[in-house]
Amino acid sequence: MRIHRLEIEAFGPFATAQHIDFDQLSAQGLFLLNGATGAGKTSILDAICFALYGSVPGARQEGKRLRSDHAAPGAEPRVVCEFSARGRRFEVRRSPAWERPSARGRNGFTTQQAKTLLRESVSGVWEEKSSRNDEVGAELSELLGMDRDQFTRVVMLPQGDFAAFLRSKANDRLELLQKLFGTQRFESVEKQIARQAAEAARAVQDNAAELKMLLGRAAAEREQLGLSDALANVETAAEGPEAWLAALEMELLEEGGRRKDEATAADAQATRLAEQLQEDQEKAQRHARLAAGMQRRVLHEMAAARALENKEKLGGHRRAAVLGGQLDALDAADRKFRSALVERDRSREQLESKGMDAAHPVVALETVKTTLAVLEARLPDERRMEDVATRLSTKRTEHSSHLTAAQAAEESLHHLRAEESAVEAGTEALEPSAARVEHLEREAAAAAELVSIVSRHKAAAAKLKDVTERHARARNKTQDLRQAWLDVREARLANAAGELAAALAPGQPCAVCGSNEHPNPAAAARSALSIAQEEEEASKLFEASEKALGRSAEEVSAAAQLLAGLAAQGGSADAEESAARLAASEAAAIEARKASGALEKLRKKHEDLIKRIALVQEEHAGSTNAASQASSAVELLQEQYLVIEQELAGLRQGFASLHARAEALTSQRLLLQAAVDAANELERAGAARLEALAALERALPGSGFSSVEDVRRELMSPSDVVALENALADFEAEAARLDELFAGEELVMAAKEVSIGELPLSEDELRVAKTEAAHAMEAAKALALSAGLASKAVRSVQRIRAEYQNLAAAGREPREHANLLGGLADTLRGAGDNSYRMSLNSYVLAARLEQVAIAASERLVAMSDGRYTLQHSDARAARNQKSGLGLEVVDEWTGQRRDTSTLSGGESFMASLSLALGLADVVQQEAGGVDIETLFVDEGFGSLDEQALEQVMDALEGLRDGGRVVGLVSHVAEMKQRISSQLHVVKGRHGSTVVVAEAMPA
């Protein structure tokens, strides 16, 4: 890259246009850039950097004050740089953003955006390449092969930063060297091998995770049985996982046999205690019914006297009733008897329709009551069976759902991994298009801005034409009104004599000549008042038109200024071409945004897939274990349900449940009770009817009473009669029931047991016996469950062991492949057995740096009078940092090697200058490398003594043999005497200027 010409205007300290011909300055290969401090020497270098990259080096860019403060308010800052690179000649024009004065702008200024224009000389004709800031930047970066920071380090090193590369860390050197020598392909190889190693490692991890899951399932089976810790930890087993599984299988077989024997013994003991408890409970119930019957008999005997009394009262009433209404009493008794008979027959029909014993309802009623008592005692067992059935159904559902979830998780893993591969492929395909989004969006924005400017330019041109025409018309009108005003004024002056004459009076002096005589006074053509009014009106019309003309002139000026501004921004471009360019730019930007959006979605989808794969793996393991546990619980609950079902099947007698049978017996009890009550009522009604008939027959011959009062005393109200009859009936019915009760088999047996002293157990003793039986039953069930779990665990461990052996055999080859790829990836990235900690990319660049050190040493030997050389070092860096890009300085006088930081200021300058020149030599020699033909050295010569300066100058002058041009920026007086081609920067109150001078060497 060689610079030919530079133009600067309103930039930095330069207010006016400055032209620098570098071809003239570099004719001898070496030129000096000098000037007073603050004159603007560095600003020339900034202008070159700004033209090529759109920004200036270092902290000066942060101030964003590129426009000169000395320039006129309307002067546009600009830099034009003509250069050649890679056999082609270019011209780049740039203007930074600046504030242009404007009457309409905010605070009196309008922001002008940055502008760029790149042209190329083709066959002697300049052809425009691009006017887009981003396009020009990308074109120049590709053409020069360096970004701004690299350019300042290799081509233009400002303000003493010449030693930055010499003092750079390995990572900084790696970035610069990789950009210069294009070794990204080696880094791509490292990444590809690393990806393959990571994929192989994931496959091995998946296999290990599955093996670990199997061992976890086996350990869970053992933990579920609550065994001792002899085989608990597979990780501490010395013989390995497979031997551990074999030992575990043997241990579980032994444990299962032991638990089965214990369960059998416990079941026999529980059966014996349950039978004994049932006998004791039945005996206690018999004696309880005997005690209740004895109590009822005592109460019945106590009520006998009262019943006899009631009977006598009722007899007296009946005898008395014969005299008062013997027939009524007989009819009433007859109706009551028939009603009781109908009720009894209806009750018997109901019993017969239900298949019950209608002939002996009392006996049937007691039987039903006894059966109901037994059923109510066993209802808790039925509820427990229903609870077991509910739990069994729940566990079966859980087992099915866990199995389904495990299968679904396995299928999801397969689909997710396939989807992950597809997403990765899609990501790689979209990355190139998405990377150009910002570039294409800026291009579309610039095209839209240009279309807007073209449209506004067209409108501004039309407006300028319109206001110009209106201004011409206003100017003609103003001239006409001015002439009219002047004509009226002239007429008024001509009429002035008549006005004076009209004011003369005889004997009074004339106001003009002072004479008292007025021989020939002039006559006025018009009255003074009318002509004065006409002149005033004409003057006002002229002044208003003149003001309107001024406003019109301002509109013309503003329209012309607006049109010129829009033309400077490209408004004169072809509208159709601008619209076509906008459409193409927007279409390209839309496609790139779509690609970017799709890429972002794919990346997010890839992250989500990785998380989902991990979650699904956990879900698969959890579902598998849960399904195993649910299966064990189903087997245990099934056994419990069958035991209770067998116990209650005999009591149900065809009913769906004990509760259903109890409800049926309750209905029977109600029917039987109604039948017994109807029979008793019939018996009472028949007796009453017979008595009424007998009383009537006895009363026929005589009343049997001595007086009416005696009859009335014996008579009772119907309610009292009914009450006595009911009480007497109840007494007699209770006597019948007691006789029947004590004649029953259970009370006879209970009475016999009392007579021989066989008393039932007390409530506390029954409670203890019931508790013992329940505990024995629970213990038997627990041992049966434990034995079932042990048997199931044996089967599960046998299956797990077979799966483990198959899976371990399938994972051996992938593990060997992963180890091979992992070792290779570690070596390529500078880890593992790579003792130098040098990556493949660093290894290639180390060879290039070694070439740079050799080339730099040729310069440094001449500059240092044969004392110093630079040598590449591949020594291992401290603290495990990557190696391969180290530099050492060799002192040929002492034969010692030392770090470059130990050099003095002058020595460091010579070493860093030699290194930069050597880097330029190597880059230029590389096929496809950057051709560096122009170098700038900014300051640093003041640190050299006279002899060192002489040696450095000899080395710099030797650069002319390779065709390079070196520009030196220095204040050193001897440099001015030695270098004939000079560019002098002159500082002034109104800005700096540049002068090209040819000094005579001393």
C-alpha cells in the first residue's frame, strides 16, 4: 500500500484546503514531517487514517471534534486520499458529521451526516465504487487486509506507540499475526476436532449415565428391602459393578427365602388368634342379650299390678257402656277387628311376596336382627377392602402412566437429538446471511435517505422556480408603484406655487420673496390637500410593495440555499435509479433480517433443545424407577384384596356388598315388625269384639248397675279407653315376647353357661384379645408383603444385571474413540500432553514470527552496531499460559538472552523499529499478504544518542532499496539536516498550513 496524494480542508488545525503530493516527497524514499508543537503533524497522520478507516487513532477519536475550529462556519470538513494497493489505484473522500449553519435548524445549526466516496482509476478514468460509509469501510478493510488498530501498529505508529507490538502479550500478537497471515483455517481445524471430541464425549457420557442409572435401580431395589450396608455402595466395591450385581442377586435370593418362611409362620399364628377372638365375641354377645332379657322381665313383673288395675277399669267402663251405647260399642269393636284383620293379611301378603316366613314373623324378626348385628360388625372389613381396591386401582394407573411416560421420554430423546442435529445444520446455513444484516440495513437506510433527498431536491427546484417568478413579478410591481409615487410627488412640487399664492393676503409679505405686493399670483391646478393625500397613498403603496419584494428575495435565497444543500447531498441523482437501488437494498435487508431472525430462533431453539434433552433424560430415569415401585405395590395390594374378599364372600350371599345386604335385611326387619304389630292388634280387636258382644247379652235382662251415677262414674272418654287398651295390649305383647326370647337357643345356652360358671371375658380382656389378633394379622400381612417385595427385587436385579452387561459391552468401542479424539483435541488446543501449551494456530504463527524475528535482526544488527538480535522463543509461559509467540533479545556482546522489557529507551526504539520493519518484510513476502510500501515513524528519535541515530538513519535509508517510503515525524535538528525532502507544518492564528520544502543536506 502506497500513499500518493492527500487533501485536507476544515479538518483538525487546517482551516483552508491543503494539498500534499507524497509522490514528490517520497521520490528519495525518505522524507521528514516537522513543525512546531501543536502545529498539526500528527493531524496529517490522523487525516490519512480517517480517509482509510473513517476514524482516527487513540483517544483523539473519543473527542469527536474532527472539524477545524478555525474554518469558516459554512466550510465542509473533508479529507481526500489517493493511494495504490494490490496493483490498483484508488481515491477515497470522507467528510465527518458536522454542524452546518441554518436559519431553520435547531439553535441555528443543522447536523450534516458523514459522507464517503470511493473511486478507482481504471485505464486512466476515475470510476465510482461506492458512496456508502459501510460499503467503503468493508471494501478498504478487505483491500488493505488490516483494520484501523492493525494499520496503526504496522504502517502508522503514532506518538511513541512504536514499541507496542514488541511489548504485546501473546494473545495480542496472535490476533495481529493471524489477521496478517490468514491462518484462520488452522483455528477452524482445531474447532472441528474439538466438536467431534465433544460429540464423542457426549455419547460416552450418555452410555455411562445409562449404566449408572441401572446400578442406581439395583441399589434402589436393595434399599427398598432395608438390608445392611455390606453391599450398599457400588462405587467402593473393589471387584467392579458386574461382580457387585452378581453378589447382590445372591444376597436377595437368600433374603427372599428367609422372609417367605417368616411370613408362613406368622400367618398360622394370626389365623389361630382370629378364631379364638370370634368365639369369645360370640359368647360375650349371648350373655349381653341374656342380661338385657332379665332386665326386661323384671320391669314386666313390676308393671303387672298396674296392668291388672287398668284391666279392671276397662271392664267397668265396658259394663257401663252397655247401658249407654251397647250397639255402638259392638260396632266399633267389630270395625276395629276387621281393620286389624285387613292389616294382618296385608302384612302377610307383603312377607309372602318377599319370600319371608309369614306364619312365624316373630321368630323371623329375631333372626333378621341377629344377622344384622353380625353384618354391622363386619362392615369395617368391607370398607377396608374398598379402600384397598381404590389404592390398587390408583397404583395400577400410576404404573401404567409411568411406563407410558418412560416410553414417551425415550421417543422424545430420539426426536430431540434428531431435531438438535437439524437445528445445528440450519444454523450453519443461516450464519453467512445473518452476518450481513447491519451492513444491508445501513445500505437500505442510505438508499432511502437518497430517495428522500432526490424527492426533496425536485420539490425544492420547483419551489425555487415558483418563488423566482413571483419575485420577478413583485420587482416589476414595485418599480411601477415607485414610478407612480414619483409622478405624484413631481405634480405636488409643480403645484407648490399655486399653494403659496393661495395663502397670500393683500398688504401681507410673501413667504418666499418678502414683498408686500402681489401683482400676478399663480393659480393652483388642484387643491393642496387632495394632491398631498394622493402622494401619501402612493408612498404607502410603494413602501408595502418594497417590503413584500424584500420578503420575496429572502424566499428566493432560502430556496436556492436549500436546493444547493440537497444537490450537495446527491439530490441531483436520477430518481428512478435511486428508487431501484432503494428497492434492491430493502429487499436484501429484508432477506437478511429474515435470516437473522431465523438464526436467532434456531440458536434459542438449540439452547432449549439442550435443556429439554437433559430434562427428558431425568424424566425417563424417574419414570422407570416409579413404574418399578408401583408394580411392587400393585402385587401387594392385590394379595390383600383377595384375602379380604374370600373372608366376606360368604356373608354377602349374592349381594354386591355387605352394606347392600344390611339394607335389604333392614327392609325385612321393618316388614316383620309391622306384621308382628298387626297380629297383636288383631288379637286385641277380637277380644274387644267378644267382650262387647258378651256385655250386650248380659245387659239385656238387666243393667247390673244400681244407679245412673254409678254407670257414669264407670264410663271413660274414648281417649282414656284407648290408652288403657294400648297399655294392656303392650303388657300382654311384652309378656309374649319375653316368653319367646327366653325360649331361644342362645339365651338357653347363656343361662346354662351361667349355671356352670362359664362367664364371658370382660370388655378389657376382649379389647386385649382383639388387639393381639389385629397385631398378629398386621404382622402376617407385613411379612407377606416383605416376602413379595424380596421376590420382586430378585427378578428386577436379574433383569438389571443382564441389561448392564449388554450396555457395557456396547459402550467399549465409543469410549476408545472418544479417548482418541479427546487427546487429539487437547493437543491441538495446547493442553493435555502438549508440554509447550501451543495450539495448532499458534504453532503456525510461531513459524511466521520466527521469520519476522530473523528479518528484524538484520535491521537491529545494523542499528545496534552488531550488538543486539531478536530471537523467537517457544518456552512455556508462566501460570499455564499458552506458549509459542514469545520474543527475546540476544546480546551478542555478552552472549546472554533477556526479555525485551530490559532494553533502554533508545535500544527499545531501535528494537521495535526493526521488528516493525521486519514484520513488513515478511508480510510483503507472503503469498497473498499485504504489500506495505509506505511506513510512518512518529517520534522516538530523541531517545537516541548521536551514534545510535546515525545507525538508525543508515538502516532507514537502506529501506529505499526495497521500494518503500518512510516518513519520519521528528523535532530533532540533525534529522532536518540529513533529510532533504521535508513537509513542514506552519502554525498560525487562523489555522495551520503545510509547505513542501527541499532542504540541502549538511
